[in-house]
Amino acid sequence: MNKRDLQIIKDLERFRVMSRDDIIELYFSRLKNPVTCANTVLKRLVRDKQIGVSKSFTPYVYFPIQSTIKHNSTKIPHFLQLVEVYKQIRKYTTPKTFQIEPKYKKGLAEPDIFTTIKGAPFFIEVQRNLYSQKVMNEKIKRYEALKISNEFKPFPFIVMITSTNYEIQEGDLTVFQVGSIQEFMQNISKKKEKVKEESNGIKFKIG
């Protein structure tokens, strides 16, 4: 296997699942015939049992060979959305860290993504469903508990990708509610971005 093959396998392990189009965009977009090249490589990796494939989706989706995700799992669209977040961030900067569903102590927050963007830490929540205000309040409480646990210093900013704006009592948390990660990245790339160090960590402000 070449370096690109290994990187595809590594990222499948990180993201859990990627579509053929995700793989084309990340690894083959600069080639003259990206679709043909990607199809050839993916077919070979599947044939050699280096990766798995599900034909239940269009385009096909691919998994690490040791994946326990059912190939028709209802969680697959969620994981594909997390890959989309990564791709959108990469249009502006390459995140040094990008973890899918990091796990902390039981009862604490369970973010979809932990990443660093331009040196600042972020938790990202991708809301596919409409939550009640009560559920959202409980989610924020778990983030507050995670902050108290001192797992992070400074504590990451929280980005919620949602079509619904919730009434959030942030307290010591900094929460951004946006319609897409692209919208958020455009905002933080503007000249109005203000980032300054304070004794209790980084203060990140937009506007």
C-alpha cells in the first residue's frame, strides 16, 4: 500500500465512515480523473480486505475493516455530517486535532467533535434533531460539569450547528449557535475577529 492508501485507512478509523465523494474530495480532487482514480483505489482496498463497503447508500460508503457499525446503520448519516464539518473547516485551515465523539467520565458532556481551530479548542455539536428546551438545558449542565472536572484548561468553546436557536444560560461557557460550520468559519475569518489572552484562558469574540 502507498501513503495515500494508508491515509485513507487512517481517516476511516478516525471518522468511522466516509462516502466515496468524501474520499474523492480529500484525496483525489487534484487529479485529472478523480472519480476514476478513486473508484480504482477503493475497489482494490475492498478486494484486499483493507476496508469495508456498504452499497446501501448512494454514493457508496466505506468503513475501517474492523468496524462494528452495521452497514445500514441509522447512525451513518450522522457520521457523514461530522466528516462534512471537517471538510468545511479544511477550506479555511487544517485542524491540528479532530476527534470524533471523544469520551469522558460518565455523566459529563458527550460532544460530537473536539477540535482545535487556529490554536483555539472547540467542542462541536451537530444537531440533526429538534431538542426540547429541557433536553438542551441538561446538555449544557453536562458541559458545565465537564468544565468543573478540569479535564481541559482553557475550556473549549462550544459550537452548536442547529437550525433552531435555543435559550442557553451560558454561565462560564461560551456557546455559539450557527446554521452551519461554514457560517461559523466565515465569521471567525473576518477582520472583526478578536482573540486575546486573559488570566483564565482565551477569550474568543466575534463581532
